[in-house]
Amino acid sequence: MQVRAAVVARPGGAFVIESLDMEAPRHDEVLVRITASGMCRTDLHIRDQTYPVPLPVVAGHEGVGVVEEVGSAISSFRPGQRVILSYPRCDQCAACLAARPQYCAHGFALSFGGSRRDGSTALRDPRSAGPVHGHIFQQSSFASHALTWPSNLVPVPDGVPLEAMAPLACGMQTGAGAVVNVLRPAPGSSLLIVGCGSVGFAALMIAARLGLSHLIVVDPDPGRLRLARELGATCALDPRDGAVYDQIADICPDGVSYAIDTSASPDAISGAVAALAMDGTLVLLGAPPTGTTASVDLNTILNGRTIRGVIQGDAVPQLFIPSLIELHRRGLFPMDRIVTYYDFDQINQAAADMESGSTIKPVLRMPEQHS
């Protein structure tokens, strides 16, 4: 079948929408007609080859859509079912067997290898008959259709606006999950969030419901700081003002109970560690270039502090995303406040707006499929 997809052909090149040939689903695959897809920094890392994914490639890993066809071995999904496409897992390694699929031993290769598990790709350029890499997060949702696995899929209830759910597939799950699945802050404790992108705002929106004594955010964008206050931040600080961590120390003299860094900035990470209370925990959610290092005084860690990396908010999508859908339905997780919609053919504008900071969370709508 022919599909329309946004192809990156060279490092840092534009997304170019092209017609590609796609194979029919194999026995263990599901064909989904994509109605919308979120865009996040990871997609730009792929475009720019911060992650060296083979080119040409179709990116996208926050798809939502409608099941069109299922392979012969699939009984858990049916055509017509509305779904979110989240992250892949092998279901065979120790982490997967221990119900910790977010730490799948093969997760990085399955997400960024540009191919199926067996090394093949389902996409071809009809002009050259050459392969086009896809299967990013085993979906490549910057396309009219995606081949995926049932283990990637989360059903979406009727009555829920499908395109609005796209950010839950990765970014929202990551930020919210870091708070409720990892840190689990008690009422009266304090939380510092460094970076107000979509992941940081997800953490803020979920934390604002938990009765914290201090919910502090740090970001250089005045508009985002204003929005953070509206969404529940008790204090919003601009790091460009200088001495931001002195201000945090004035607010929390004994240090903050918990911190989340979404910036992946070495200086910000060092500052967040220094802001922690004794026995405080810092969670790292940002995705830096390979080889990035941060300087931390080891005595700080010896004093009981913890630095922990977290993937996908420590969440199993089939268990966690439905809870976020319900919170959003009840108006308690207002992620629509940070979303801007773009038509699919505006994909490069969406990327530019996200890079400039004028858009927090772009969501691409596929043609004639606004649902």
C-alpha cells in the first residue's frame, strides 16, 4: 500500500512529505491509520543525528489513530479500535519479564534502530525501490499509517478526543510518571522542576494535585513561567536573574525534598543536586547528546542524596496512560494548555516553533482525519 510520510534524508535536513510503499502487516503486527502525532525533542535528535539513526528515516513516536488491519496472530485488537501508540519492548529480557518494560534491554535498539527486530524495514521509496528506515519506537508515526506491535498499543475510550491524547504516548507519560511512580512526594514536601517543556509541565500538572508545600519551577521563558504559576507552581524562577539557587535556598532552607531535571543541562543538573535536602532525590528526564557529563561533588551524594535516571516515567503504558486519560477527562490534567496543533504539511514549522520556544508541545494532524 502507499502511505504519506515525512522523510529525513540527510543530517539536519528538512522533513519532506513523500509517498512511500509500505508492506502489509506481518502476523504479529498491527496496521494503524494515524490521525495525529505529537512531536518532541527526540524527533529532532533523530533529524539532527544526535541519535545516529540510519537515513533516510521516518520519525515520530507519539501516534494516535485507528486500527485498520491486524496480523493473523493478533487477537487483542480489532479493526476500528482507537489507540495510542507508545514505546516498544521485547517481552523476552529480564526487565520485560519482571514487568519493567520501560527498561527493556533492547529498548534503545527497538526505538532507534530504524528497523524491525529482524533488521528489515517495511518502507520503500517507489522511485528508487530503495529502503526507507522507519519503525522508530516501532511505529514511525510521522506518516498516514504505521505498523506497530500490540504491546505498543493503549486503547482509547469512546468519547475521548483522539488527537488530544497524542502527547500521552511519551512526553506526558514521562513527566507525570516521574512524579507519581518514582518520587511519590508526600503532602507537605517540596519539588523543584528544572525546565518547562512538555515533560516539565506534565510533572507540574500532576504534582499540583498532591498538596506540596513548595512546587518550584525554573525556566528562562517568561511566558512559560506565567503559565506554570497558573497551573499550580508556588514559585517560578528565571535562571537568567542570577543566584536562582540562592533563591531556592531562601524558600527551602533545608533543601528541596525532590527535584526533576528536564533540561539535560550539566550546569542545571549540578545546581539541582546542590539544591537537594539531605536524603533528597533528583530524577533526570532530559535527553542530552551522547557523551554529555555533569560535575557533582561526590560528598553531596555521600550525604544521602540520590540521582536517578528514569525512562518513560517508570510507567507501563497500558496501566498508566488510562489513568492520565481519566484525569484529563475530569479536568485535572489540563495538557491542552500546552498543545498547539499543526497540519501535517506544517511539520517543519512545528519543529521550528518548538526549537524557538514559541510552541511547547506540537501535535501534527493528518489530512482529513481530525478526530
